[in-house]
Amino acid sequence: MDGNNSPTCGMAVSDSKPVIDIQAGPALGEGTATLSGFTFQDVVFRNVNPTNIKGLTDSAFHGVTFLSVRNNANPWRFDGYSTGNTFPDVSPPVK
């Protein structure tokens, strides 16, 4: 997936749209449930913004690769409610 949204084939021009945007879980308010059971497999991202993942649990990211991320940022952004997720064969590794 190439997130290029500029006329000159450059990097994404705005930080406002995360490449994966999941909004769930307690961080969004009392009684808000988490999401679980998602699988992202064999996906390559280029020229994208970092993820914004809130409330994702027990999901898998198999073979997910980030080739280039805006401002060379860490592409993996999870909140504290995103637990139990697995990351086999991802690049860069989740820290």
C-alpha cells in the first residue's frame, strides 16, 4: 500500500490520517469495549503515517512491513489497552 497523497510522489503530506486507525477500548470512555481477533497479514506500507491503535486486543500482525513512514517515526503506536497482540515477522520490530 502506497500512502502517497502528494502530486510529486512524495511522502504523505499530513499527519492527520494514520495508516491503521482503530478507536476502541476504555480510553474512549467508560463502558467502551475493546476490539479483538483481527489479522493483518503480508502487508507492505510505503509513504504512510504511523498507526493509531487504541483498544485492540488479541490480534495478529503477520509479515507487516513499513518501508517508509512520515518523519521516520516509529510506525507502531498502541495505547495501554492494546494487549495480547502478536507480531511475527514484522519490520521494523515492535518496541
